[in-house]
Amino acid sequence: MSLVAVFGSAGNETNFDLVERWSALGIRASIVSEPHALAKLRPGDTIVARVDVRPTLDGVRPGLIEVHAAAQAGVRVLNQPTAMMNAHDKLRTARLLDAAGLPHPRTAHVRSGMPLPFAPPFVVKPRFGSWGQDVIRCDTEDDAYAVLASLEGRAWFRRQGALVQELVPPRGQDLRVVVAGGVVVGAEVRIAAPGDWRTNITLGGLQRPIAAPAPQASALAVAAVQAVGGNFFGVDLLPYGDGYVVIEVNAAVDFDVGYSLPGSDVFSDIAKAVRLPVEEPRVRHFAPLAVEQGGA
């Protein structure tokens, strides 16, 4: 039976849930957290790459080189290294979404001493970011220059500068959509914590199940994942006007069973959408019992 290796942090709750629930479906799944262990995989095995950004926000965790080597050796890879970088590097994401004609806030790259690329209000954020860390709203030019000056002490800023992204008027919530195999397999609404404009769960936001995302939102999420080249990613959408804009594409998206669509299970739907191998149940055959013949 071939192995499905979920390549990512062993401490990530979603990675643990993927392995546990896929195993219950008859899929031979395991978390692989050390890059060197990927060399043990063989053709017929599958890597589900969920490499996240570094806690220091200055790049991606190690392992993409090893994922590429495994692919070259014949291992099936979901979320190729290029797609992972396209999603994690928010500047690349912005350029790819723009090239695909998808709605996304105006985004520019700035470094220390550079003039503001456009007028506030906007958001300053790391080029490689997650969990809402160092994402700061600037409503005036004075705010912006003060924020950029305060970030000069951050190692990630000295290395890569920051992104300035046009502020989409907050409505206190966004929509996270999980896309696998080119179809929507899950979604939830995320609600900002009281007094905050960001919807990150790690910052105290709440999550609320929905019946199903609107067709427009689903189509936009699928197109965004296709634009960056992913097989199994998440997309964060903000309501804007009568539709949505793409805020982020998540290469290591966090979700739980609450994301399941009506009458479905998100973990099972992902497995089906990306065609993970399911072990056929073994059937044991027993010889018929001999029956003794007797007479009165």
C-alpha cells in the first residue's frame, strides 16, 4: 500500500487531523516533519506539501528542495515547491492574481527610506507572513512613516522589506475557502475579535459555519488557487461591493471539521478531490466446516 506523507509541522493541528481522518478512511497516511525523511519515499507514494513560513517571517521553512528531489524521483507531489512559494511570497501572489485578472488589493513592495507607493489608508505586512503577525493598518501618512520606522528593527524587514497593500474597507468578517483538486471542499466565515479589524483566529477571531459559499466566491477561490498553481490550498476572501476580493492564498491552510459543506466531510472530500489511494478492505476466506454424518 502506498504512503501519503503530509509534509509539515507535527505540531500543526490540521496536519494531525488530516492524518487521523484519512487513516480512518483506509488511507495509509503519516505526518513527515523532517525534510531528510522524504528521501525514503518511493514512486507510488504521495507527498501532500504543507510547508509553512518561518516563525521569524523571513521565508519558508526548510524542505522545498527535498520535495522537488522526491518529485524528480517519481513521488507524486501535491502542492509543488513553485506553487508553495507563489502562495507564501505575498508579492508573487499579488503579481500572479493581477496577471490572471482576479480582484486583489493594490500591492507594492517598500524598503527602508523609500517613499510611500500610494496614499493611505493601507496595510503594512511582511512579504512572508502568517497568523496576523506584524500586520498593521495605517490610516494616514504619519501613521505609515511611523510604522515603517518601527519595523526597521525587525530582521524580516531588513532582509526583505515589507508590502504595502490597499485597505479593503473592513466589515468585521471574511470568508476562508478550502480548494482541493480544482473544487471547493470546505468553507467558514471568520469574524474579527471585538475591537480588532483582523479576522485571524490566532488573534481572537471566531469562526462560523456556513451553508455553502456563494457561487461567485467559490469560482473566485478556485481561480486564485489555479493562478498560483496549487492542488490543495486555502483562499481568504473579503466582501467588497457586491462581490469579493482575494486577500490571501494559503499554502498551509488551517481548518477543521467545521469547514465541511452540508452533508459532507471536508477531510473525505479532500481525499476524493485529489485522488488519494484508499486501501481495499481485506476479505478473509474460510473453508467450510465438515459436517459429520451419523445414523440412529
